[in-house]
Amino acid sequence: MRHQKKLHELLERAGLTVVEDVRPGSLFPPEAGWRIARGIAAPDGVAREALDAAWWRRLRDIDGEFLVAVLGHRIGGNDSWWTRVRHAGSGVPELTGDPGFVALSLDGQVLLAEVPGEGGPRVTALDRLPERLEEAAEAAGRETEVERAEVWAAVPGRRTWPLHWAEGIGFNPAATDELLIRLLDVEEGFLHGCDRPAVLDAAVAHPDPRVRSRPADTFRPKLTSDQWVRLVRAEPSPHRRVLWAERACVWGAELPEDLYDDLLAGPSRARAAELPGLPARHIPDLAADADPRVRAATCARWEDLAAPLRERLLADTDCTVRTAALLAHHTGVPMPREVLAALPDPRPALERCRLAPDLEAELVRDGDAEVRRTLAATPSLGAHGVAVLAEDPQDDIRSAVALRPDLTEEQRAAVRHDFDPTSMSHTLPWVEDLHGDADAMRRLAASSHPLVRRSVARARHLPPDVVARLARDEDRAVRLFLAESCEDAPADMLLEVWRWWDGSFSHPGRPRGHPNFPRAGLLRYTADPSGRMRRLALDDPESTPADVARLARDPEAEVRRRAAEDPRLSPADAVRLLNDPEAHVRDTAVRNPRLPARILAGLLHDRDTACAAVTNPAIPIPVLHRILTAAAAAVAARH
């Protein structure tokens, strides 16, 4: 609001009355106006020395209204909204000079602008704007090989935005391993999504700890076991060495025994003692360690301890160690009432331990709802306790019982439970553990509980009869999870899911990117009333560049964006889509390799588009290396 107020004050001082702030919607966008005003993808002969009253009269409608955006006067500085204003006088509004402006007639025919430049203000005046832009796009699309070579030979040769290049260049799909390894010394953000073995090898061996840690500290690390091991060994901090070892274990990496030896010999021995893959030969020594934190950690490996060591830990002088030992001991041996009463905190015992039958019978009928709620999810709860809690007066307790793995499906169906089908759900661990058991999957796919069926659908592979059942499931989240996770999902169901689901953060390419997604016959959707289905037409192997051109002019932005990413898009249409009203369409067009080199080079040198433009795979590799050199110099100067 502060930015908006300052903008309105500036416009009023210029003699303009503010009518309203306007999202671009279907209008020509301010971002394209700024770009053209700077001379990028602009028609020839638009520069002027000044804007006289005649041009301002052509801009205004009969009520004196037009649209304007002022440089730097929007939150974030993107100046992406128009402000509709009225000018009652016959002269020139006092908008010239800093900070710069771009103005558009309400019918979209006239564009006026003045922006600062190195040689002074650049003034632009355009009438017949759509027609002139169409002519400019056609002309740009006729670029020759010689002209392209001349353009790339000069890049970078003018005002540059190297910090933006540093941020984006790692996401260019044409970048070589050699270039990305050079980039590690400049910017490491691209490692979040990098899966190239040579680049990851270089990253985990890099002297900068930020670079080394980046590929491990991601949503889904792509490191191999060997790379995890080298990352751990290269870490100078004992604490972080154990931290990376923990993450490696979480992601299934196999660590060598000598690495465990090193970790246990360091100052973070107590933390290292908690590693789940610790070789059993270390456990006896750790159980007798002088540090009570180490002794307590060994209780998690109770089955690897000999009876004398167990007895010693149960009688340990340290309360924390004794408690850990008692909890481990009573996972198999029922815990009596007096032991539970003596614990400093009974909740861990209620979550993990077997209880003496009389104690359990009392607690499942206890007036304390929190105790019953905890017991409802305890794996070792006896059959009698499960039966009692299945009829508990509280809905959430019965709902927890309904998800227990020890119920038959008949028992599960008999439990009255609440389940919100719109809530976010997670795969039940016990169902996931059974994903490789075909008979279990058949049984659970017929479960009355949607969350059980959803968890089955997350299996990577399922028997054909289970797939067929889940593909017809009444719960659409079951069908969605099948589309996202199961390699055996059928084509007709994938197409059905596509009608209402476009991909998630965890599965961005599904269902459309599924290997079973249908491709043949999709051209029949070219004229479908749903834009979602029209988007599919270009996936048909029979589609042509003419189909791309037609959908590049579709009324729905998502369809135009699909056309904007197509490698068959014509150069002229790629230029046209740079002026699309929707930002995500323009951003996609910036990345299309069919953009003419002259246009793409201009986008590389514009602050608003430099980061996206440097990801365009049409940029020649030698040019990318020169761009990286400029970016490296800028980053070094900044630091």
C-alpha cells in the first residue's frame, strides 16, 4: 500500500487523476512495454527525441483516460500493473524524467514510454501497436545463420546483468558438465535439482562447505552411496560429519565400517552411537562407555546386546540410561504398573512398550483421553485393548484404531471412524512395508478405509488385478496416487486424472509424464471445450507445427504456455508470445530455443528477463562460457 500511495501521489503531481489500478488481464502487459521501451524486440523506428502534445492526444480516449506504469513504483519493483488515469488538460503530463514510465491507450493501439539509459533517456512512441508488433515478429523470425553468428559473437558486449546470469545459468539444459563444474565456484543453487554424476562428484569434493553440502541438503538428494561417503569424509566439522552420515542413512546409503570407526572416534561419539547402520561389533563397547549418552543410545540395539550387558544397563546409575533400557526391555516383556509409575515420563512407554494385561485393561478404559489416544496407535497393544478402544466414545481414538496393521479388514470395517477425504494424507508405513507382497496388496486394496487403499496405490508396482481395482476406486485420491506412483497405472485412468490434476510438487510430471500416458489420438482434443484437454493435442505424435501455431493463439493462457514450450514453435510466434498478457506464458517463451538470436541476446541484457533468458538452450556453449566468466567476475567483485 505504501508503494501504491507514493505512485498515486506522483501521478497526481504530474497532473493526472487516478481512476483505478488494473491487472493486465487480457491487456498488453507493462513488462512487454518496458522491454520494448528499452529497445528489445521492438519495431524499428520507434525512438523519438521527445513526446509532443500530439502523441499524448493520440494516447487518450474521449474521456482523456489511458493506462500508465511508473518505474520502481510497485512492490518488488516489477511494475507489472497498469494504473488507469485521466488527463483533463490539452498539454503534456509532467511524466518525463526520472524514474521513467510506459503508457498505453485503452484500445491497446498507442504505446508511449520514456526510460533511463546510458546515453540519456530513451523515448518511444508507437501507434498501431498490435500491427507493428506483428510486423516486427515476422521480421525477427527471418533471421539468417550469418546474423545469428554475428549476434552471438558480440555477447556479452553491452550492459549486462551477471548476477542474474549466475543465478540462472545452471538451469540451462544445454550446459555441459564442464560449464557446471566451473559454475560451482560462482553459484551453487542449481545443485538442488542436479543429477549429473560428474557435477555431483565435483560438488562433494569442493573446498567450499556450502557447495559440498548443497546436493545433500535437498528435498530428494541424488547422491550415490559413494558420493555420500566422500561428502562425510571431506567434512572437517565432527558434528556435521555425523549429521551427513545420518542423512546418508535416511536415504539408504551404505556406509563402510571404517567410516563408522572414524565417527565413533570423534568428539560427536554420542551422536554417532545413534546411527542405525552401526556395525554390531561396536555395541558391547558402547554399552560400557563412560558417557551415559552413548550407553543410552545403545539401548536402541537391544537385540544385539548379550544378557549381562542388558542387566547392567537396566541397573545403570544414570536415570536416562536406565529409562532407555527399561523401554527397550519392555518392548518384549510386559511392563508392570509399578515400573510405569516410576518412569519420569510415561508417554514413551505408552507409545512403545507391552503392558501387563491388568494395567492395559485399566488404561484403555481410563478417563484420560490422551492416554487412550496414545495406546490406540501403540503397536504392542493387545487384542482386548484394541477391541475396547475400537468402541471408544471419542471419534479420533476410534479413527486411530481403524488404521492399525493388526486388524483384519473385517475388523477395520466394523470400526466407526471419521475420515476427511479432502485432508492431506501420508502413506501408512506398515502398508508401505508390504508393497512387495502381492497377496497383502490384494487384501488391502479391498479395504474399507480410503487411507489404506491410498497407501496401496503408492506402490511402484502392483499386480494387474489390484491396479484394475484401484483404477476404479470411488476415492479420487486413490486414483491420483496410482497415477503418481505406480508404473502400472492404466492409460484410460491417467487420462481421466489429467482432467482434474496437473501435477504436484512431489510428482510434478504426473500424470501427463507417466510412461503409460496415452499419446496417439490426442489431436481429437484440439477443439475440446476444456483448455486442459486442448493442451494435450501437441503431445500427439501426429501433431504438426501448424497445430502449435494455432494453439499459440488459444484464448486460454495454459494452452498458449504449452505451445510456448514446444520446440516446433515458429520463431515469429516465439517473439509474439513475449508480449502475452500472462507472465508464465512470457517466461516460457523466453526459454524457447526458437527465439531469434537478436531477440534472445536482448533478453539476456535486460534485468527483468536475464535470469530466465540464460536458461535458453539455444545459447551456444562458447557464449555460455563467456557469460559465466562475466558472472564470475561480478560475483567476485561483490564479495
